[in-house]
Amino acid sequence: MHFIRSTQIQYKKHIMTQINLSELTELQAINKKLVSGYHISEQDTTLWQQLDQNIDAYQALFSALGHDLQHDGRGFYYLASDESTPNMGKISRAIALTVFILIEYYANQGKDPLRALFDETADLELMQTLVQLNKHLFDQLEIFSGSDLRKDVYLRMVRLGLAKEVEQGFMHLAPIYRYIDALMEVNEDSFDGLEDEV
């Protein structure tokens, strides 16, 4: 790709976009991260700045390759997918369950759940507590201990750019909002369904 200086790409209703590939200095690294399911957020300074400064070119390029590059105003980029693979569905369910249980746990502690979700460290002790309090739910995902939760959920969250590992445990990052949004949508759909029955 280095020998190509620029290219024209046709996308979205046949709009032609001129892309100067020499300006896309992090294309290889960005592509590798995004196609693996990783969410690039502000903590990924170089990649995030490159995307932020050249978003139109990257969106045109990824669109031409059959991908849908999304920019979330809360500070992250990702490739939208239908998560149609059964394995990814299982991973997403485990992450969504963990986020839901954490929000519920923090609320029951009298804390602002969203603030706590982003400000507090998820350490092994907290993970063990969550699994014990919600054994019936985690058993269905074959997560039986805090160590399982760390290995099967949190290390995957790191690989997806949803959390970062710190000395004491894990910190959640802005892309976790995708799961919060999905949980809110499910909650609204459930509430709407109840209203229809009444």
C-alpha cells in the first residue's frame, strides 16, 4: 500500500472521495485493531487522533472494504457489526451481563452507578462478590469465580478496548457505553411491552 499515493473511492450513494493514503499514516494499525473488534478511544492517543483528523477518508476507505466505521461522540471509534457469530454473541452476552450487574451493584450500594462504573476499579474481590451475588446468572455462562470473570470477561474487554488493566484491576473505558445503550434499549422495549399488556 505504500507505493500508492492516492486513490478515489466510490461510496454512499456514489459520492467520489479523493483519499491521500500518505496522510493515513496509521492505516495498518487502525485496520488491524478495528477488524479484530477493538474500539479505539482517546486512551489510544495516536490512533484516535489519526482517525479524528481524517475521519472522512477512513470512513470512505472502510466503507469501500465493506465495513461501517462508526464514531461515537463519547470518544471512540469502532466497526459496526451484526455480531452474527455465535461465539461473539456469547462474549457480548457475558460483557452485557457483567455491565448490568455492576450497575445494579453500584446502585444498591447507594452510588451513582455510571460514575462508579467509570471511576472505580474492578478488582478481583469485586469480581468474586459479583459472581457470588449472581451465581445463577453467571453459572449459565460457565463463570464460577472472580478469576473466571477476570479471565473470560475482563481480559476480553481489554482486547476489545472496553477496559484497561491497571495495577489494582480494571478500569472501564468510554466504549462500554455501547453495552449500556443496548441494556437501556432492552429495558425500554421490556417496559413498552408491559405497557401494551396493561
